[in-house]
Amino acid sequence: MRLKTFSRQDVAGKKVLVRVDFNVPTADGRVSDCTRIKAHLATLKELREYGARVALVSHLGRPKGTVNLKYTLAPVAEELAALTGWNVHFVPDCIGEEVDKAVASWKEDEVLLLENVRFYPEEEKNDAGFAKKLTKDFDVFVMDAFSAAHRAHASTRAAAELLPSFSGKLIDREITMLSAARDDPKKPFVLILGGAKVSDKIAVVENMLKKVNSIVIGGGMAFTFLKAQGREVGKSLCETEKLDFAAEMLSRAAELGVKILLPVDAVVAPEFKADAPASVAAADAIPADQMGLDIGPESAKLFAKEIMGAKTVLWNGPMGVFEMPAFAKGTEAVAKALADATAAGALTVVGGGDSAAAIAQFGMQEKVSHVSTGGGASLEFFEGKSLPGIEPYVIG
């Protein structure tokens, strides 16, 4: 899949409104993690180099269509200025008189950051009238918020219909890398799935089953598959209503010649607590009073060997409760195996969300081919869905 991107000719001397995702964590009025801001800098730098005047629009949190200064983007303006040295002017609204005034007095080197677009209920309704107010002071629209691209909102979709519109560099790289894994993977292709629930990954499994050579399953969802095989999973997370689906997927995989790797052992504890006493149990014999909170060391070796034999790897979902040190080793082993596979020439894609947080926690984010900025968006992409925020830019 290829997207329509901007050139110097498209934006030089123009007032460009860029949809970014500055939905960053804040604490005590300051940004506590600037990863998402940094992800957009390549786009913003290129626009400025091309002679565009740049204004930014984003959401932050879930203010539910009302003005709630807990979710103001003012601290983000300060962080962007500190990161770049740019003259960043925060505009305390995203439509109306405040924006009109800021645009009328716009200094040549100034970047405008508009206030939280979700302070208006029309945003999440993809309201065309609101999008018209949002775009009326600008000449060009650039969509660069991949993590919001699965939402048909006024600032992600309707705005694109009102101005000459292009995808930004972040979105273009996301689609290039994710498409390489989804649409044209080099074989062997290993899909790694984890996280809590089978139900979150059903559509991914169904869409990718015919494309992969093997599926590695860890995390809480593995226990539903183990239970479907008649194994004892103790108090481990198990979606009993998805046992039939798990059994069907195992059967279909066998018919297609797709190898399914499930944990052979698990790190277990009597309760979901960071300081709970941990031990290792066979995955087919977890004691009734214990719950699996990570894959065990033998599973980690098994999974790593499979990953190292791959030419393409897609990872979505951690292997355990990686936020707790006692239950992080399995996820860390998978992250390291991805880094090693990348070094050996494999294309390795991490599908955002918890997986992105995990690989960052272990310092491996620069050692894989691509870490997606969009959890929900990347999941829907691998489900085979069309993303509303991407559709206007698809050219092939």
C-alpha cells in the first residue's frame, strides 16, 4: 500500500494544519513521556524546511466533549519548544476567534499548537461543520496521527475532504512497514500473539492465518488455547466462552500446515501481585491454586528459536505481566529474540500498544525494524480493516 505524501511545491508558503497525536502522559502539569511528540518531528521539520507555516491539532485524553483543563495541551507546547528550540505558540482553542487572531498575527518562525480538539463533542462525531471551522484558516491539511487513524473523527477524516490533503512522514513509514509484514512478507513468517484476551486478537488470527508459517502464543490468551486442549490451567486467565474458537483455530492451523507454538511451562503465583511468590510449573499441569503470569524459561527458549528462524516477524501482545519484574522475563526474552533476528536480516514489526511499551522497557526499540505508534490502529490494520484516517491518501 502506498500513500500520497507532500512535496515542497505542495506546502511552500502555505498555512498547513497537521493532525498529530500528542496524547501524551502528563504529571504535575508537565509531560512525563515525550515519545509521541518525537515521533512527529521528522514530518514537522520537513514542513518547516519546505517553507510551510505549521499549526498542530491533537487530542489528549478523554474529556468527553467538554472543556476540562486536566486535558489541556498547554504543557505539550512547552515540551515541544524545549525539545526543538522552536517558537511554539499555544492557542487556547482549536476553532473560532482565538485561532483567527493567532493566524492573523502568525510570525514566520512560529509553530501554533491548538487546544485539545476533543473539547468539542463534534470532533468524535466526524462533524463536517466542525471540520470546516477547524480548517478555515489553513491552506493544506497533513494527517500524521497514525494512532488515531482508525477513528473517523472530524480532525482525522472530515478535515481531509476540505483542503488539499497529504499523509505525513510518520504515517507513510507506518503503512510502508506494516504493509511489508501484512501484504508481502518474506517467509518464514512468524506471528507472535500475547496479551490478556483471545477476544482481542480473533480478527487478527482469522486474517493472518493463511499468511503465516507459525504462530507463537503467549500471555494470558495462551491459557484459553491450553484449556481448549484439555490442559489444567489452575486460576489462570481463561475465556471459557472462546474455548470453541481456540479449538477451531488449532484445527484450521493444522489443516493449513501452520505451526502453533504454545507455552510448555509458565511462571505461576497464587495471586496477581508483584511480590507474590513465583515458581515454574509445566503448562499442562498448573496447580489449582496458582495462576500463570508469564511464560516459563523453556517456553522462552522455544519461542526464541522459532523467531530466530524467521525472515518476517510480527509481534502483538506481551508474554506476561511485564510491568512486574518477577513476570517480565518471558517478554524480555521475546524482545531480545526480535532484536537478534533483526540483526540477522529479518523484518521485525512490533504492533504498538503494550508490545511497544514492553520493547521500550527493555531498551530494544532501536534494535527492531519498526515499532508502531498505534496500538488500536495497527491491530485493525492486521485485521484487514480499512482505516478511515488513511483512506483519503491511498494511491496503490
